Amino acid sequence: MSDSASPPGATDSNSPNGPRPVHLELLPPEILTTILELLLPQPPEVGETKPVEYEKLVPGEPWYDFTRSCYGLRSLCLVNRRFSTLAFPYLYHTVAILNEDAMVLLFRTLTERLDYGSWVRYLGIHLTLTSDIVTQETRRALSHYMPDTRIRSSRLDPLAPLFFAISIMGMRPHMNVAQGFGDPNFVPEMVVAFLLKLLPKLEMFLLQVPIYHEHLPYNALIGRLQNSPTFSELELPLVPKSEELYGGQADVFIRRGFDPDFLRTDMPPLHNVHTLLLQGDPEELDLIDVENPSWAPDVYGCHAPDYYPLFACIPKLTTLEVSADLGEWENTEQDEFLMGDEFHPYLSSARHIFLHDSCAGPKDLYQILKNAPNLETLYMTPAPSDESRHVEPALQEDPESFDAGLKKYGKNLRHLDVGWYEWYGGEGEIGPDGRLSSLPTLNKLEKLCIQLAVLYGTDPAAALYMPLADMLPPNIVDLTLEDWWWSSNTTYERMECWMPTERIQHYQSQGEYRRTAVRMLEQFASDAKERLPRLRKVLLLCKIPWTWMMEEGVDIDFHFQTVRELFEKNGVKFTVEDSSEWIPMESIDDSSCYIWPGR
């Protein structure tokens, strides 16, 4: 048999009757667009540290899929002209700036190709712009990648930063960038301000912010956004017509995708943004958690009210996500929001607020509700328990309790998911007797995740005589109950390395509690159809699994068979989950140890 002979059963693709080979580039644009949409990078959740090197990332890590999608899109851009035309907008759709070089290179690219900026929908700045290192590296990158750009002095004119941007576009004489933008420490903030000006269709903006009070809250960036003049507000000669700029060769730039009218836009930066993500510097937080350096302050975190002028720069802001917030949400700088005795909430446009690893207490949530009267979603995961945290004694209900906030400002809420690890001594900040008594008055609330401690307050025995159905919103559809009491926090931390005998002892000690909880749920399942007619899903989260299960003896579903049947009879799906996230590991003496990766 010759080398060119085909193996038995093979079909010659060159024969008239053989199958025609299918090439990807022959597919219709609609199918290729669908494929490219599947490659759009999905950034990790707010609060994640920057990724390690590309080769060291493993599947399952937060940045793994993002980096692979970006690599795939870059590869498609290099296939041929057709694929480059199709893939380039998707490559620029989601941009994450992870270092100073990338920030300056993006700045340079967008000033040379303004059309690229119109593709960007998500921008993530994973740099703390007031950091000394970031400032030094940004100035180095500007000198390295844009050496022919010069600004002589930004003090000559208050519009010098804008002249700088125009000069890069070839419309002003060169000026010396080495002297910065007035104060060289503001260089990173100014670069970001100009980037935002060059992204007219940006919809989501992640901004990493400092966690220490001695760092200014991006006053230069916010000031530039507040006072950013539109090009039409400048003298007309600064924005000449394309024929004047390019000697009548406007068609050349139109072919490149450059739209001269873009420079005449009256739209301010961030005018299309609907989602703002404020990310407390995760690298600094990791450094404190791991090394606990002596220089670390007692109080640290993102102080969100410092950025209220930024919120005012985003007229369409509907969603705000914050990681590692300090927990203080009262705006003490009220001057710009008060006209006489009239109060102007600084989050009036917000519809959805998500707090991750938050230090916010019940009274802080009152301030959020007060300043976001149109809020529909309030979500908060608490920061890990801190023994040094001071809870003001408040056994009687505080006038600014979370429950009071729900009564006064929470009528528009549709989704509520909040909780704490413990709030001993300050139950009055939650509500009367530590309870959220206002839940039955929230007629629009459809999705609720609530701890039993917040439902029943300071008296767990109330579960025997207070029907659960009477304590919930009347139109609830999706309910998650977390089996958590303030005393659970001590148990949760102790059980990190329980031996099997200790887990069994804990299970045996909880018999009376299990009977009480199961009776409460059985009564709830019977009442749900009449009192909560829209209820369709109930999830019970067990953060201390050994209350309900024993290894190789009793699984976590064993105690809830009757409860499940009663719910199913009324058309409600009931499930139980272990939410402890424990991971079995072998200890030195070969006994079982359980490690919790995080809370």
C-alpha cells in the first residue's frame, strides 16, 4: 500500500460524492457572533485578589475562565482580517486593568483609536490609585510607552489635563508629562479620568479603593469627573472640524473607524454606567489577615460615603456593589445634599446594593435604607467575626434600628438577604427583642434569606409558640432560612478541628433543639398554603452540620422527611443544605480535621 492510500472506510473529500469540509470562516456571521458571545470574559466577583501568572492558574480559580476567554479572543483576532473584524469588539468588551503598564497601554491605544473605546462595556481598575508604588509605576509607564507626549506645565490653565488628552490625539502642541498633572501623585487618577472620557458606552465600572483613612478617597479623579468640561464647552478652535484637522483627509480616518463628531459630544463620563463596584484593596486585606503587621490600623476598610460625589457623577446608577466596607454608611458631609431642612439622600438612584465581607451593623443598614429610598435589593455578607468589635449595648429598640428602617424606608424591597455572625448585647439595634417585626408589612418582598436569630430574637423558645408564617412577608416566593443563633458563632469556630467523638457528642446534645425546629417547620409547611399562597421554594441552610447529621449514621435529610412531604403537598419545594463548606483533611496524627476555607 502506498503512503497516499486511504485507510479502509475513509471517504475522499475531493470526490464529487464525498462530504465537503466545513471551515469555521465559512459559517454565517450570525453563528460566528453567537460563538464569540460565548467567549465573552466573565470577571470574578468583586473583592478577588489579582491572578497569578497565566500558566499557574488552575481550573476553578476565580480568574481562570476570564484569562482563557481573553486568550481565545486574542487568538481569533490573529486568524485573518474577517475574524479580526468580528472578534475585536468582543476582545474590548470586558477590560480588567491589573497593572500600570496595562493601564497606560490601554490609554495609548484608545487615544490613537477612539473607535475602540466605544466597544468597552466593563472596565475594572484593580489598582489602588493613591498608592505610592502605583503612582511611581504609572509615571514610569507613561515615560516608557508615551515618550513623545509632553506637558510643559499643568498650572498654566485649569483645563491643562484636558489639553493633555487632546495633545495625545494630535490636536495640541506637545507638553511635558514628567511634571504630571499639577501634583505628580495624581497621575494615576488623571489617567483613569481620561480613560473614562474615552469610553462613551461603558456600563459597568469596578474601581479599587484604599482601605486606610490616611489615603485620600480619589479626590483628584472625582474632581476631574465632576468638572470635566464637554468639548463643546471649550473654544471652538480647540475642536476643529475634521477637514481642518487632517487637511481634508477625513475619509481616511472614517475608514479607520474614527468619528470626528465623537470629540464634540456633550455627554459627560460615566453617563451610561448603571453598575458601580467599589473594591476594597484585596491585596492589602490579605496582607493584614495573613501577616497581621504591627503597622496595620485598628480600623480599616472601604468607607463608601466618601465616594458620594462619584455616585452623583453616575446619573443612571442603579446597582452598587462594595467589598470590605468599613460599615459606616451615614453621610456626615451633608452640605451638598441639604437645602434648608430638606434631606437629599445620596443613593437616591440606587435600586440594588450588594455588600461583600461587610462590617455594617444593623444601624448602618438603617442609614443605607434612609439614603436609598427606592431600594429593591439589599444583600450583605458579614466580614469574619471580630472579637475586638465593639457593640453598643442596646437591649431596648434603637430609634434607628434596622427594623425601624424597614418600616420607614423598605416598602420597595423585593429581595432581602442580610445577617451577622453574632450581635450579642446590641439586639435592640436589630429591632424589638432583637427581631425584625416589620417583615409582615413588606408587601413587595418576594425573596428573603433570614437567620432564625433575627426572626425569633432573644428568645429561641419562641419558635414553639410563634407561628413562622405570621412573621414573614405575605407575598414571599423564595425563602431561605439559615439555622443560626448568636450562640452558634462560638460553636462554629470551635468545631474547626473537632474529632469524630466531639461531633457525635454535639449531635447527641442537640436532640431537644432538633425536635423543636422540626415541629416549627412542620407547622410552617401546614400553614404556608393558606397564609403564604405565593410561596414556591424553601431552603434550610445548616451552617453547623453536626447538629443534624452523624457521619456514616444519619444524613442531613433524615429529620426532614415529613416536612418535605407537607411542603410538596402544598406545591412548595423544600431542600436542606450543609452550608459550612468544610473540607476533610488528614492531620498529623491521622485523625480527621475539618478546615473552613472562608466565611
